[in-house]
Amino acid sequence: MDLGGLASSMTAWNIIGSLIFSGIGFVAFMHGKKHGRFQPMAIGGALMVYSYFISNTALMCLVGAALTAALYYYRD
């Protein structure tokens, strides 16, 4: 039985990476919303969503690290 699509490309490391970066994104989004800042909200939203579109684990971690670095760069 072939599940195809997203379900067949998910590995344990993809799920763990997705949970870590989505958690960071959620905290950043809520922090930006609380303080009325657009940059943390936008980067947090991107961190929560991007892992749905990238199935390669190494690329997903690279993009997550880059977005997290951008979040660090745009802090107060």
C-alpha cells in the first residue's frame, strides 16, 4: 500500500526537526504579537509552516537554522 506524498517522505528526524523549529516559531510569533512587532511574527510564522514544504531533512534543518538566525538578528 503506497501512501504517497507527504506521509511517505516523513521520517522520525523530519518530525523531530519540525517539532523543534515549529516550537521556536510559535514562541517567536506569540512574543511578536504581544509586543506588536512584525518581524518576529513573520519569522515565527515562517518557522511554523516551512517544514510542510521541505521533505529533505538536511535542507529542513538548514532552512530552520537560517530562519532562527534571522530571528536572532532581528531581536530588540
